[in-house]
Amino acid sequence: MTDVKVLYSYTNNEDIWFIELKRPWLKGIVSRDKYVSWFIVTKGDSSILNFISMNESKRTFKEGVLNIFDEEGDFQYTNGQKISLKSTEPLDNVIKSCLNIWK
């Protein structure tokens, strides 16, 4: 797990996590989604977010839009529900949950 880099990590009081992970050793060897990917972790259940596009502070996924700022952010689901987030270091179990599904 030490080789995996956490690029971004946002949570709403540790119930829901949005985390971007990178496996640097795979750069140029595999497709981008195997090298770097965004995840949502809800109560220990992880899923990979379906990336569409990005700019400086906005990541668009099939599931919704993540707005990221220095220490805060928000995620608006496609159904209109919006949650506020704070930037924080992810818990080890959150990272492990992501790695378990990242093939």
C-alpha cells in the first residue's frame, strides 16, 4: 500500500469518502483508469467513479460532480442531492477498500 499515492481525499464526517488514488509504477504500462482512479466509499463499501471530465476544481463523473477546493468541497449527485466535504487524510481501511476493487 505504501506505493499507492493519495492525490485527493474528501469526506463528510467519515461516512462518505471521495478519494483519488494513483499507482505510479503503472504509468505508461496500462490504461489511465488502471494507473489513476477516483473512488467513493460509503460505510466501507467502495465503488469506482465513472470519470467523464475535469478542470482545475471540478471533476465530472457519471454519478455526479465533485467540486474540490483547498480544504473543502462538495459532491452533487445526478439526482440533485448535494453533500459538503472536507479535505482530510484517508483512513487505512478506506484505502484498502478501494484497492480491493481496483483491478
